[in-house]
Amino acid sequence: MRILVVDDESLARERLCRLIEELSEHSVVGEAAHGKAALEQVEALQPEVLLLDIRMPGMDGLEVARHLISKEEPPAVIFTTAYDEYALEAFKVQAVDYLLKPVRSERLQEALSKIKPNKSQWLALNKNANGTPKLRTHISARTRLGIVLVPVEEIYYFRAEHKYVTVRHKGGEVLIEDPLKEIETEFSSKFLRIHRNCLVQLAYLKALAKNNASQPCVRLEGLEECLDVSRRHVPQVRKVMNNFNLEKDN
């Protein structure tokens, strides 16, 4: 199998690559030192398996696996971790294999012989200790140039248009296929619904105003356009404005 090795520690990557080279039926097609690079390498190299470190700065391994779900044929994932065996019971129950560092050759071979990708298992793993879903730090979009990762903190709004959702961010905009309702559920603490087709980031909320047609709209920091607010959502927007001591119309 074609394997991509992902770990933020170079020595750990070297060890895994060396072990894989000893297994004649497998080969290393690439390495990545962080989550964003891993997703880019998956697009470029099309590996069959990821040896994926869980604890990495920025985007961790669980979030990487979650982004892979959108692929038609996602690669299988074997997590690597420094957790002790007691902490790993949750992973065993979910039937997603793991390798405890330092990785042993026989354990690697065993994992590779039985790994099977399962989208529902990856989703189940992407949870906090209290069982709540773990928020993504990035939104991934597929473009003709490959995968684009947009930091959630740089997103102004999500707006549903036909079968896609437009993600407007500091660097421009991309289209994704995630349902707006699912986005709202995941990021309810960060985004506010102002219209049936639009969610805005609370951190950029600046003012509740009126457009040229005297209809309610909101202004966001760093964005020129004024976004329509449906009348049914005006009370909630006003309430948020009051809580944040922001500007509002009369």
C-alpha cells in the first residue's frame, strides 16, 4: 500500500519510514509535518493509507481525518499517539487502529493488515472529552487548483446559494457543499444566523443598520457589503448587539 506519514516530529517520521521500508508490500509516498500539509499531500499523492499523528500543533490528526471524509474514496487512517493504553480504550472501541509510540514493526504490520476506513468512526472520534463535537479550525474546499483550507477565524460569513454554500473570508471566497444547518450546529458559539440563508461570524459583527431600501442589514468589520437580516431574525440580532454593546439602528 501507498502510505503517507504525518507527524510533527522529524525523528518519529524517520522511524516510521524506516519501518515501512522493511515491509516489502508497502511504500512511503510522502511525508507531512502538520495537518495542512497532510491534506495537500493527500490531494497530490493519493495515498491509500495515512499514518497520522494525533497531537500536532494547529490542526490535529482527528481534524485531518474529518476533512478527508469529503473525499469520494478517502484513504485509510492509522492513528499514532503517545497516549498510554488506558487512554486509548476509546480508540479501540471505535475500531480505528492506532500505533503507540515508539512504534514496533510487528504492530505496524498488524495494523496495516486490518485497517479499514470508516467515515462514521472518524466522526465519532472527533469529539471532546465531554462528548460534544470538536470544532474544526479550518474549512476545506475543493477547487480546480486543489484543496483550499480556510481558517475559521478568518471567515466573515457562510451564505447558502442553490446547492452550495459561499464561504466569504479575508482572502476571498470559496464554495463548499456542507449544509448550512450543519455548519450552524457545529459553530453555534461563533456564528449567528441573520437570515435563512446566512450565518455571520460574531467576532466581526459591527452594526445593525438599514440598506437603501430601508431594510435591516448588518455590517461586519473589514467588509464593505451590508448583509440582509430577515425580519424574524432582527430580535435575536438586536439582543446580540445589546450583549456586545454594538451599534444598532433605532
